[in-house]
Amino acid sequence: MKVFNKSKFPHFLLGLYCILFSVLAINPYDRAVWVAENIPVILVVLGLVLTYRKFQFSNTAYALMSIFIILHTIGGGFSFARVPDFGFWAFCGFERNMYDRVAHFSVGFYAFACAELLSKKKLVNSKIVLYLFALFFIVSIAGFYELFEWQYAILGDPQAGIEVLGSQGDIWDAQKDILADTLGAIFSLGLFAFLNKKLKLGEK
């Protein structure tokens, strides 16, 4: 008797997200911040749902992608700087709440899914191109998102904009966030390489 149906794993993750989203939507710290932070997450989830029948990622890819979705949804509910840490970051020697850095690191996990898509669809015939494209894709998304946050802070609700930025007084926050995204991408691509040692892309 099967205890868990692997083919239903993406459905399980979607259900988990819906529950988490619903709970945190009841009374978020700041409704404007909650809306701004959840828009990109909802777009990601919708994209994965709408393309599910045309292309299905591996369960590993879905698990990695869900980490960002869950962390970002929680961050939107509390605001990233106020996610409870129970003194953990101070214990580790940090003067600020590092939850946003962890969430940014998880953005890089989408490089795994990008590499998987490129390899399964046979869109590249070189491993070097495969890994570099996936890495640069994440770096580009990271930079674009920092620009989005910056414009929201300028054009939107000023107080909500500060919360969305979550810089916590760090003038290099945007650059450090992009670095965290990049390191997450490198980590996930290393995992992809380890799990796909026999991957063939048409090399001679």
C-alpha cells in the first residue's frame, strides 16, 4: 500500500500554499505590504498551475520552488523585518532580522527549475550554456525585482514602501539581496549537477 503518491506531490504543495495564504490573509501586519509582497508570489503560483499540463517539473524542482513561495508568503504576512525569530538571529551574531536574506537565497532555487526546463525541452546543447543561462536568469530576475521594490517605495505608499524594501537601514541591502539570490542559484545548480551526472545535451 502506497503511503504517498509522488504524482500528487505538486497538488499537496499547492494545497499547503492555499492554506498558508488564507491564514495569513486574515490579519496581516500591513494590508498594503501584504498586497505588494503577495503579487509576485501569486503570479508564480498561477504560472506553475496554468502550465502544469503542458510541462511538469520534477518533484525536487517543485519542492525547491515551494520554499520561496512559502517563505515569501510568510514574509508578506508579518513584513520581512518582523517575522518572529525568537532571538535566533541575535544569537547568531546578527544585528538585523536576516529572514529576508534567507528568502532571497531561496529565489535562487528557481535556477534548478530553469536548468531542468532547458534540458528536458532540449533548448541548449551545452552544459556550460545551460548553467550560465539559468544563473544569469536568476541574477536578472533579482535585479528587476529590486527595481520594482525601489519604484514601489517611491510611487506607492511611502510607509508601505519602506516595509516592502525591508532594508532595515542597510544602504547596501539591494546588492546583498541580489548576492543572496545568486548564491542560492549557485547552490541549486550544484544540486542539479549532482542529481543529473549523466545528463547528455548533445556534446560531441
